[in-house]
Amino acid sequence: MIWAIGAAFVLSMLIVIMLKAKGVPNREKWPPISEDEFIRRCSPGVNRERALKVRRIISEQLGVEYDRIYPEQRFVEDLKCD
């Protein structure tokens, strides 16, 4: 189970690095959330440090504000990647 969570994060990071953002998430649909709220929205058992590191990488690579990254966002539909 733990290896599956780690593999999912690694896959997410690789996808983010390969994609480019064409915009920012809808500001009304995706208002800023704290790190604690981000973790509450993650799947049970997710490693906090790892999840926040992935959030930071997504923010940096896509040029999206850190506090507007949600665990349930989709790369193409919500973060405007293709």
C-alpha cells in the first residue's frame, strides 16, 4: 500500500515535469487553501511531507500559485496542461 502511494507521487511529479501550463486554475472554483486543508483533502495515510513537496513541485513547474493547488485537481481540465 505504501509503495503504491509513493509510486503515485513519483508518477505525478514526472507528469508535471513533462507538461506546461496554459493558464491558472479558475480563481472562483479554486480559492487558496492552507497546507492543513490540502492534507485533509488527500487520501488517508498520505505522507504529509511528500504530499506538500509534490504540491510545491506542481506549483513551480506549472507556474500556479502554491495555495491554489488542490489534491483533487486534474492536470488538463483544471490546471490547463496538455
